[in-house]
Amino acid sequence: MDPQNQFCHNPDCPDRGRVGQGNIGVFSQKERRYECRTCGKTFAAASGTPFYRLRTGVDVVTLVLTLLCHPPQAGPIQAIVAAFGFDERTAVDWQARAGEHCERVHEHLVLQGRADLGHVQADELWVKMVGRRVWMAIRLRRMAVPARLWLGGGVSPHRDRALIQSLVESPAILVCVDGLASSVTAFLRVFRHPISTGKRGRPRLVVEQGLLIGQVVKQYARRRVVSVKQRVVRGTSEAISAVLASTGTGHGINTAYIERLNATFRSALVPLVRRGRALAHKTTVLQAGMFLVGCAYNFCWYHESLRQPALEGAGRKWQERTPAMAAGLTDHRWTMLELLSYQVPLPAGVAPKRRGRPPKQAQRPALAVAA
């Protein structure tokens, strides 16, 4: 137990979420609990992780979650139940816990704007759920192509502008999308800012300078692609070609990288497998599984196209890297246990603004000095 790497989880503590303040001490080695000397509260070492208040060992839970999300063709929950003897609801609860935890880790580490987003691709796919074969669950995935970094996703019963616009958050230079018209509209609506003129009324909104949008339109005949058209929606062909050349992502507008990422998600998340029997019952299961697989993809899995020549004397030819390592978010490959044990700090507490007259206790020292 290392108190130096812990922080207080009490929302009412003035030192909540602060690491290395010297206010955390070991309360019980046997029970694995810490104590905050600022507020006097104690908390478990597993607070803020999926292992909090679980009776099953950490190693077993980590092994089950690894099997649920590791490609190719990750094991369905029914196989986990048959192999380990757990109840199906237990495995679903662990997956939901891990998904919520990975969503917090993703928001804290990836969505902080530290990744280079020179080229972003977006796409969506449908998921067949129990009793329905419609656009019931849609997820949009965005990835920073130079680092192969997965930037987020969402699940919605409709394939509309609201789904895509809710996920367009990070600025980029070049955005490549498919033929869905709402994808282009969502990026144009989000990447704009008001121009204040000093006159009455709502200011005019102007699209962000430097935003380039390319679109790939595919035409199908008998469920086969017969033609592919590339369109420049915003910017010029020369500017888009310059970004593609600088990022090393091809010579023309394409969505090949996001399509490959879709295949990775299909092999790692069982409900996405086409013509499979392990269908999803709820969208929350898809949401949890998506963030579990996405964070494992970013932090735990090596990507062959991201490897670099190893240094002389290293004893190996290549230096393997994960998308998070290529994006500069970490300096090593995380294990699944490290990902699930990562504790997201709480936001720093802000004292509420006091209104009205100051309290009498604050006025007494001033009166004493005046006397």
C-alpha cells in the first residue's frame, strides 16, 4: 500500500482528488483502507475502480473481463458462465462496472485535448438487437489517424444528426466521413464560433478556420460496392492532400482506417458480430462494452503499424507501441489490471461564493486592529 499515490474520495473534503499532499495515511493493512487526515474519513484501496466491494478476487475479475473484450472473437458471457461457474448476471454486472470505469478513464486521459488530431475519420454501424433488425444501436467512432487512437463513441436508437453531433467535441484539421449527410452537418455546426459586432441580436456564427472535410460516397448494387466517389465538402483538394501527406495516411480521401477499426470492434465485442446468436438486450450493455474495448485498444494492445525501429543495443529489431503511446498519453503498455485499477481524480473543490455581509467572526480581527 502506497499512500503517496492515493487521494481522498470524500466529495466534501477540501483536499479531494489531490495526490501527493501528505494528507493520506494507511488506516488498516488487513482491510486495505486509507485515511485522510484532512477530513478524517477512511476509504478502501479499491475505491473508484470496478473492484470496489466485490467479493471475488481481483485476478479472477480481471481474467473474466479480459476474455470478454479480447479479440479475435471475444468469448460471450455464456462461455464465461460455463467456464467459471458464475451467474450470468454477475458477469454482466462486472462488464457494466468496467465499462463505466473505462468511460471515466477515457474522458480523463483521452478527451483532454492532448492528442494530435491532424486527421480524424468518422463512421457508424448498426447493431442487431433482440427482436429487432433496425438502426437500433448506432455508434460513431472517431480516431486520430496518425496515432490510430480511438476517440470515443455513442449508442442511440436513431441514426440522426443528434447522435453524431453529441460526439463531435475535439477540434481537427481534416475530417473524413462517409456518405451520411448528417455527419458533415454535425461537424459544420459544432466547429463554429460567434462573431461579436456590438450590435443587438444574436451574433453570426462562423465556421472554424482551417477545418477541412472530405466525404467518401459509396454506391451499392445487390449489396456490393459498385463505385466510390470522393468529395471535397470544405477546403480545397490541395489542402487536403497536404494534410494526408504530412500525416502519412494515403493520397486521397478515404475512410479505410475507421473501417479497419470497425472490424476490430466487431471481433472484440460479441453483440457486433454479424449473424451471431449473442445478441444484446439493452443499449447499456453496448455502451459498457464499447468503452471497455476502446480503452483496451488504446492502452493495452500493441498496434503493428505503430511500431518503430528499436534503439541500438536493445536486443530487438522493433519497439512496439500502443495507440496511447503513439499519442503521447503514456510511456508504456498498460496491463488490463492497470487499466481497471486506474483511479480518476475527483475535480478540485471550489468554495461557494458568499453573498451578503461577511460573518461576524471575520469582522472581529479588523475591529481589534482598528482599536
